Amino acid sequence: MPSKTVTVGSAVGLHARPAAIVAEAAEKYDADIDLVLEGGDDEAVDAASALMIMTLGAEKGARLVVTSDDQAAVDEIAALIESDLDAV
């Protein structure tokens, strides 16, 4: 299963606005996309749910593992998480 480890780039982490942007992008894929916070409790959350993304408490610089059966989904979600979504 494709996965990629990325660093959160948003200045204040994955709060409501960045989480909503990631979730909206994830919703367009048929495959499930999971996010796991490195150093957290290893619980995977659904990337298509802004609320679940926010439960990770991922601050700027936190590392997340993005996993899906769809490589394109992994690449797109990983790129979003690495960017500063507060600047969009």
C-alpha cells in the first residue's frame, strides 16, 4: 500500500481551514486515505473528514504518514499537508 511521510507546513498546523482543504481534496478519491501522526497513538484517521484531521492535533512541523491504495491520492494529500494552507 502506497504511503508517504510528510511534515505539516501550515503555520498553525492542521486547524479548521487547512483540515477542510485536505478533506475536500480527499473526498474526490474513491479510495480510503488514512493519516497517522508520528509519535501519536498510531490511530489512523480518515483524510476525508476535517473533524477527524483536527483530532490529530498536528502542529507545524509535525510528521504525518499518508496511506492509501491510490498513489495519486497519497501524492496529492501529502503535497497539501506539506504546503502552507494558511497562505492559500
